[in-house]
Amino acid sequence: MRISVIGCGYLGAVHAASMAKLGHDVVAVDVDPGKIERLAAGEAPFFEPGLPEILTEALASGRIRFTTDMAEVADATVHFLAVGTPQGPTGAADLTYVDAAVASLVPHLSADAYVVGKSTVPVGTAARLAGEVEAAVPGATLVWNPEFLREGFAVQDTISPDRLVYGVPAGEQGERATAVLDEVYASALAEGTPRLVVDLPTAELVKVSANAFLATKISFINAMAEIAEVVGADVTALADAIGHDARIGRKFLNAGLGFGGGCLPKDIRAFQARASELGVPDSLAFLADVDAINLRRRDHVVTLAQELLGGDVAGKRVAVLGLAFKPNSDDVRDSPSLDIAGRLEGLGAHVAAYDPEAVVTARRVRPELDYTETAADALRGAELVLVLTEWNEFRELDASEVAGLVASPVVVDGRNCLDRDAWTAAGFTYRGMGR
């Protein structure tokens, strides 16, 4: 199929390259000439495993092209909206980019075109945009097809998703839209991917509801970590025990620094704001506590660092391992790790920071930190070690070798990802989260 993707950020770039990988003819558009130039040269503007390979393959095949000219999408049948919806000053989602993308796209739509929203938007947005599209181009159809990408697995999640959700109009128009999306996702459907066809507001709610649930689950186990630390229990063993209950499950029950990134924090705040606009603020009032618990874990690590350094971090060398909000990513948006590093630096610590992929992105946000090229450089002479992102490189550190580098063998395992017995055997004072 002839497909356009509007927006070449994280979502759009991955989606465009993946659609080309599946054999579609793709034109991807963005207003940022620098981003387009890099993508057209086969250079991914962010770290995502597998993206450089499928991008190179798509460019070599001729099935993808990148442009800043919206007019080049005119021959496409399906147009994916993949622009950002950042958090506004009130917590509500800022729809500036979505509205601008639709306004720029409409003059180039044909009467048989399908506009497919993938951005995470407040419920009710799709119905409004559908009215605008149909009024401007009679016959054109807007549908909503939320994305469920996990950073670090985004290519896999696009090509072989765990489910497909189509939000379509009622009646024959919706049936035609469903058939078109079935053609777009023919490969995934052939593999048995579940497909759910719903109305527009349900499709909009699916993504934010999923993120709200995951955020709640993470904050729940972190609340249990707070209790465990007071009574001397082990929250990891607790999570294993309750995770055997099929109604609960073990995934996302890992106590640590909490969630960050460009989705969960933003989405739960925007969801609360939308509930207030709809006149049902109490329905999502609990998300304020979810958010507060999450942010408290960062405070806890700062306090723990002060305690382990004798009450004052000023002048002390602290090694921070991990800056991205999660492993296999260079994304530092609302990163708990980078936030903690910045706070400690602000308290007078000398923070030596290292991440396998996120040094460049972190430096843009926190230029004051001392960034190192290797983990060993960060560790050398450290009076406290903080492991704040669970990269495999850090999981696999030899505690005895680390002991030979640091000035003082004290480690905070902010993600409960280290072998506690191995580190204590190497002479370290070990502190985990809720352990």
C-alpha cells in the first residue's frame, strides 16, 4: 500500500521504517529538516535496537523516502498521524502538533483517503478531528489505531504486535476502514495477532488506560517497598510470591526508582486532566497518589545517598551508572536516574555519570555532570556507587573488580538488579530498594 507517516520522532520513525519493512511504499514527513536529513542518510536520530538495520534495508529497497514537503503525501491512501502530544502547563496533553499536522495534511487528502491516528490523545479528540477531516474532504475517513510500543522493543512491537486496536466509525464506513487497516497489517494478522474493532473513544482510552494500569502496578510495588524497608522484609521475594497469583502476575512488579520516560508520567497526568474536564475527576483521583509514590522513590535514593555518605554528599565522589529511564534506550525524558544525579550534583556531590547509550542525550539536559566514557572511569575513586538503570552491562559487573576501583565499597542498587550476595561477599555495603 502507499502510506504516509506524519511525524518522524520516536513513534513515527519506527512506524515508517517498519511499514517499509513489511513491503509498503512509505513517505515520511517532518517539519525538522535536520531530522529528515539524518533519516534519509540512514541514520536513526535516537537509539533503538533494530531500527538502523530496517531503516538501511528500507532505503536500499526504495520503499521509503523522507521529506519536509507535505505535498508529497498526496498519492498515499493511508496517512498515519504520529506526532507528539507533550504535557502542557496544566498537565493536560498539548494537541498543538496534532492539530497542526491535520491542518497541513487536509489540503493533500483524496476523497478515498484514510487518516489513522497513532498519537496518544485525550478521549474525544478523534471525534473532533474526524469532523474536521470529513468537512474538509467529503469521503475521507479518520480512524484511531493506538500504538503500544515498548522502548527497546519498538521494532518488534510494530512488526509483530501483541494486539491491534482499530477505532472506526459505525456502519459501512467503519467496515471499509477495517478492511484497509487489515491490508496494512496483513503480516501481523496472518501470524494470529488479536484484532479488536471498537469505536473511536474506546480506542483512545485503550492506550491511556493501559499506561495508567501499568503505572499503578509499578507504584503499588514501590509502596510495598516503603513498608518492607520499615519492617525488614524483602520486596523482591514479596513480588515473587504475589506474582504467582494469575490475577496479579509478576510483570511490572519490580520495585526501584519508579517509572519515567515520555509516556507513563505524561499520560497519567493528562488522563487526570481530561477526567476533570469531563466532570468526573474522582474517577482518576487515585492517579495522583500513583504519581506521588513514584516521585517519592527518587527522594528516597537521594536521602539514602546522604545517609550512606555520613549525612552530607558535598565534595564526595558519587558514581552514577545509568542515565536513561530504562535500558536499551537513550531516552532521558523524565528519567529518575538523571533526576537523582542532578539533585546530588546540586547538593555539592561530584557526580561521575555513565550510560552505555544516553550520555549524549543526558548531557543536553544536565551539562553540569561529569560524564565518563566507561563504567570503570565513573567508578574509579567513588565513595558511593548508584546503579540506577538496569543495563546488562551493570548487572554483569564483577563486584570484586569494582571493589578494586572505588574508594569506598558502598552500593545502592536502585533497580534491584545486582546479585546482592556477590556484592556483599566482595565487601560492599549493599542497599537495595525495599530489601
